[in-house]
Amino acid sequence: MHDHDRGLIFDLQALERRRLLGLMAAGGGAMLLSACGGSDSGATSTTTTTTATTMGTTGTGTTGSTSCGTTPTETNGPYPADGSNMANGAPSNVLTTSGVVRSDIRGSFAGLSGTAAGVPVGLTVNLVNVNSACAALADYAIYLWHADANGQYSVYDLAQQNYLRGAQATNASGQATFTTIFPGCYAGRYPHIHFEVYRSLATATSYVNRVLVSQFALPAEACNAVYATSGYPSGAQRFAQTSTSGDNVFGDNTSAQIAAMTPALSGTPTAGYTGSVTVGLSV
């Protein structure tokens, strides 16, 4: 068995060994003694309410304030690869695949080759506890996935690719930053990014352990700019036929919820985009 076939637990053990070796090299033993698609289906759940805070956009508050709200639950759609369904006749779960824990999700991993083309995006997700004055939630895990520039999903539409999927733990500030591309627009859906939240990387091995599943809506201004470029075929035409109010996932959310679920992005299609969004959990 090769190292890349041993799964998430092996990855975590290897990361811990490398961390300890790094501490020994930096400060010796004393430091160790003093020191870790296609179209989505399903209706929006109404089990959670109010709004989440979006950094840099209008919302109910900002990270570090005492005002934030619970992010609404949404469907994981038909292409999650989180163990909840099948892909091409086989169970589909990238969460148990070695290499899924990463910040740059543009390339395929675990022996698959290929890199998703598209406008670069650096997205920071801020995870906060709405029951504790919006305190940062450290060491939780976020699994994020979305369509490529053509509106296709790896593992399902593209069986020989698993790019644009990745998980990582939040840092001490409750943040996880993903390097990815701007998702394409496909028929039947407003442009979006899927994500799931888990209590730790160790539990981020199956959808049954998730504490939240939801989606981010992409800013309309950035969508118009990106889909006008040659790398997103039919994007402009498809986007002109969509709206958050008419979307089968976002359509039953309030305008405040949509604002909170929309990342604040800055940049251009040429230079790429960076931005952030806040996710609120009731913990």
C-alpha cells in the first residue's frame, strides 16, 4: 500500500510527526516539554434561522462583535463526494482519501493529475460561535467544493479528476483560507460554492458527522466580470438567466441571509480575486 492510499488518519499522523520534528529542530527537546452540478436538488432546510455575518459586506455584525447569526442549512446537492451518494456506480467519498487536507484545491490529488483552469480566488472562511459573542471556532474542519469553469463537477461529471475539493482545519482565529478558481455558471443554478463544517479533521470523514452543510452565493458584480472572459464558455448567457430569488436553493432565504452568504470579493478577472465570508454556528 502506498502512503497516498492510507486515508485521512494517516495524513493527520504524518502531519503531527512533521510538526514535532520541526519543533525539535527549532528549539530542541525543552520546547517539546513546554509546548498542536448538473443541477442541485432538494429544498432549503429551515431548521436554522437568522443571518450570518459577512466580513466586508452588509450584515448583522462583524467578526469580533457581539452580533452575528446562524448560517442557514442548504442542500449538499448531487455532487458532494462526502459519502452520501454514488458516483459512476461506486460510493463517492473524497474525505477518506489521502491528500484531501489542503488549502490549494485547484489540482487533483491522490494519484490523479489535472488542474482546474479559471480565474484565481483566495477565499477565507471565518467560523464563529453565535452563542458566544461571535467567538472564533478553532480546530473545526471545513470541506469545500464547487464546479469548474465549465460548470462541471469532478468525481461525477469528470470521473478522472477530483480537483476543486478540499478540507482543512480552522486556525486559532477560526479561519481557513482556500485557493481555488471562480466557479462556472451552469443551467438551473445561481453560481455558488458548497461547504460542510465538522467539529474536527478527525471527524471529517463522512457527511454523517457534519454539523452544518450550506452554500455561498457568488457576488453578481464579480460574476458579470468573470463570465465575460473567454475561459467561461456560456457563462454570461447562463448567468443572465439566474437570480438568487429564483434559485431553487437560495430562493427562500431573506435578503439579509443572502447578503451574509455572499463572500465579499475584491479584484479583477485578470488579477484574480480575494475575499472572505463568515459562517455562524450555534455551538
